[in-house]
Amino acid sequence: MTTATSRTVNTVLGPVPADDLGVVAIHEALLSVVPGAEHAYDISMDRAEIFEVLAGKLAAFRAAGGRTVVDSTGMFHGRDVKLYEALSRSTGVHVVASTGLGPEEDLGGYFLTPQTDPPTPWPAEKFADLFGREVTEGMVVPRVERRRAAGLVATCATRGGPTPTDESLFRGAARAAVATGVPVSIRYGADPLAELQLLLDEGLPADRVVVGNLDRTEAVAAGWPAAVAERGAYVAIDHVGRNDSDHHIRDAERADLVAQLVAAGHAHRVLLSGNAIGVAKGHPDYELPYAHVLTAFAPLLTSHGVADEDVQQILVANPRDLLAVR
Amino acid sequence: MSRVNTVLGPIAAEELGLVAVHEHIGYGMPGSELDTQWWKTPEQRYEETVPKLRRFAEYSREYGGCTFVDATGICNGRDVDYYKSLSAKTGVHIVAATGFVGGDTALRFFADATVDYLMRQFVHEITVGIGDTGSRAGIIKVGVSRGFRMRELDLRIYRAAARAALLTGVPIFTHLAVDVEPALAVFAEEGLPLDRVLFGHADDGVSQGRVNETAILGGGGRIGFDTFGYDLELPDPPFWGRHRRERLEHFLRLIGEGHVDQVLASADANCSPLGWPGVEGHTVNYIYEQLIPDLRAEGIDDAMIHRIFVENPADFLTLTTN
Ligand SMILES: [Zn+2]
């Protein structure tokens, strides 16, 4: 078995040693475009302006001590690989981009009602191939070229529970991860344990999966964060900074939750993120700095009795271990 | 003044020449752009497309020119800058469409949109331009999602299209003419005269028995025989194919019954398909190479052919506000 220190992570500029990642913002968005919004008559897609806004946010993250941002929005929600390459080069922040699709309502008709009779939606194996090639052959610039390898597969279930196509997406993501060694990020829809199990059934080890949305009120009430950690998967408390949502716990409660998970021996399974959106198109802006976890939430953890070494474990070691390609 | 919006600007309807009223430079379902199996280089795209358009222009000399109406909606690979270059270099007038092939080709942003928003999107593309191209759409595409049932989103698009058509004067053409009653109700409620609507694909193999021609014709609507050439006689026909003879007889029957001014014909071919293999050998030029000779052989005279391919589509495409 190779050690984490000799492993690499797929960034948009190519593989980098996992130990170089530093502090990682793990569940974020750079350019986030609701599918189709790029065609809207009243939405501007000024590339220079988008670059400037993103570069400013990445530079602020770096100035605060951050080193790596993970765009975990998949391949069809505004991902712009060449833009991310230029941003990474100019700001010095490592950018890890994701392949993957989901939930179902974000897919195009090509996957849902193909030109076949009957129009059967894509099965898991076709998604596995699509996502896997984005790792082995590179991420697509649609109809133009492939670039560097995707660093993870990101997918998401429909709120209320996975549709049959969501299930195909999850299974396809797991198969692609097994075949290529990159991890999978899922955002659960109704039942994180059952949805995680879809991936495990495909032979993906639990420690190759990060389960997002676990700071939803219902998730915390059900004890799912600890249950996911006990299964061996990473627990993403990924709405840090959101304190005005009825559906999520507040930061003070998040700090309590992290302290409990650490006390239960799960420090190596916790991930923190803000679900920050660099530039939003077709949906509301969400102006949270990428450094929010680092600058505002980490001190809160300390005041909740989480030891510095555990904070470092959570901000640096866990993302490194997750993202390192196996 | 009679005007038709083409990608290179408005032209007089008198300049349209022979019109292929439902065609595609290249069509792909949304998301197909992510699948490299369909990718082609720009060189290949032009190589596959330019000769077909040049031949279409050559065949059309006797008609004074020709017009290619592209039925590729928003999110389906519509590429207006490309169409402009093709039109400028080949002399074929190209009319671009706003709208959607069906609800199942409207990506989430539009699937979540209101009738009002969709109407503003269509009106903007017709009166201001499509994206940053400066080209104005000349027609609105609407349609029925896969499965032959009109869905709520399909109808939302139909209603927005009807309102945009009334405001701007462009016509509407549909993908599929099946389950047409809800569509007829929407057009009636919105007050759109049905001669502004071409109910398309009424001739395809899988729609037979599902198209209420009586209601469409009785209301004054136009019927699209616009999949000419997807013949079951082809070596590898698509699932919507039909026997050539059967389609031709169907078309002749409507003409024989006196509906010549309510039918339009086209080939629905892809010059270079974007997200599917296409049908080898099937091009817009089927109109000249097979259909018009077939019609002549059936005794349709030149004046009638002129009416079907020149006068009636010009009437349909002309911006018409009351
Ligand atoms: Zn068509």
C-alpha cells in the first residue's frame, strides 16, 4: 500500500502531491450555472467579469491560509475547466474539479429521454463510463477537447429520495471511482445511509465516499452524521456559515456536532465546508468566503473544546486522504 | 412590407425561394455535448454540411433561391454564429428558431420558468436577438415530450409561444402532432389563428393513428409532412420511419381533398448530427432528388409544386401581426 505522502491529487493543472494540498475547501462551487441558464436572455455570461470575481475570492482564500478549493458541482452545472486552469495559475490556489451529474432534474434529455424506442433513461454502466473517462481521459470542454483528469465524482440525490435515474447515477459514480481511484461525493436526498449503501454495494470502500448535507436539521436529529462515520465514510458538515435556514443547524450547533464526533473517535471522518458559490448564474448568489470555515468556524471549534490537532486533521489531513487517488 | 427573420437579417418573403420548412444543421439532445462519441472536428462539420447546402442552393436556382428553416431549439445545439457563416458562404437563407423541441429538451432553468418568462425569452430572441449573435429568430419551436403525451411543461411552452407569436408575428411549428387537443385549446384560449401553426411530423411512422387531422384542418391549422425521406426502405431506418409510398399517398390524399394550402413538406434531415448517428444519405436535398420527382410522377404540376414549396411557406414565415 502506498502512503498518503506518495500519492497525488488530480487538479485542473495536473496531479499534485497530496501533501501539498494544505487547507482544503472541500464542497464548494466556482462557477455555478443552473443547466440552461447560459441561454437565458437576461443572464450575462461575461467571462472576464466571472474570472475577476472568482480570482478575487480565491486570492482571499489563499491570503487567509487556504490552499485548495474543490469544485464539487460535477460536469454539467457551469463547470468550465479552462477558466479554472487560468484561475489556478493566476492565484496559486489548487483547484480540484469534479465529474458527475445529478440530481435527475439537472440532467439533459440526452440521458433521460434518448432518441431510442422506447426512450429508456441511461443505466448505471453508461454513467460509469462517462464519468470514468473524465478521469482516465480528461474532463471535457464540450464538443472541443479533453483537459486534465477529474479529481472526484460528484452526484446528488433528489430531495425526497433518489429517483431510479439518481440511483443509476450513484451506482455509476461508484463504479467509476472503483475503476479510477478517485473518491465520490454524494449529497443525500432522504436517507444518507441507504444512499451510501448504493455505493458500497458496487464495491467502493466507504472511505472513498463523502456524504454531504449532513448538517441538515433532520440529519442531525436522526443521528446520521455519527452513523455515516461509523460506516467508515466521510461526514460532510457542509453548510458552515449558513445560519438563516430552517433546514440546517446553526454554526454553534455545528461546532457541538463536530466536538461530539471527535469525542466519539471520528475526527478522521469529518469534513467541513461552506457550500460557497463563487459566481452563481440562474440561481441566487451565495456570498460566503471560501475561507469562512478557516477564519470563522475553526476558532469556534477551538472554543468548543476541539483540539488543534483535530482541527488540522479535519481541515488538512482528511481532505488529503479523501482526494489522494488510489 | 413582408419580412422574414433570417440569421443574416430580415429579408422580404419574395426572396425566400424554395423553402425547406423543417430541417436541422445539427441536432443533439441536451447533454449530448458531454459525450465524446458524437464529437467531430470543425473541419468535419463544415465538410459534411457545406456541400449539402451548396447543392440545395444549386438545385434552387430556378426558384430564385432557397431557405433552410432550422428547427433546432434552445438547448439542442443551436449554433447561430455557425449558421451565419454557413448562410453567408453558401447563399442559402437560414431561419433560426427560438423555443424548444419539447419539454424534455428544456433544461432545468427553463423547465422551472413561468409562462411569462418563457414568453419574454422567445420575444427577446425574435425582436432583439439570440444571445450575442444579433440574429433574430424567425419561428418558434414547440413540441410534445417523448411518450406521445402532452405534459404540463410542454403546454407551458406552447402557451408562451402562442403569446410570443401574437406579439411578434412569427409562426410556430411543432415537434409531433400527436395528442393535439390540449395544444388546440391553448391556441384558442390565446387567440392565435391556427394558420400560424404548422403541426409537424404528422407524417412519421410512429404517429399514424394518433394525429387528429380533422381537428387541425378544421381549425385552419397547417399539417407538416416534414419527415419525408425517413423511409423504411433505407438500409437502417430510424424507428419513426415509414414506407415511402405510404407517406407519399398520405400527402397526395390531403392535396386531393383540397387541403393543398394547409400542408407543408420538408425532410427533417441533419446536415451533421450533433448527438445521434443521423441517417446516412438522408439530406435536405431529398426534396429535389426524390420528393419533387415523385410528385411530378403523380401528376402534380409545377404551379402546385410552387405553391407547396414557395408561396405557402412564404405566407407562413412572413411576420404577421394583426
Ligand atoms: Zn426536427
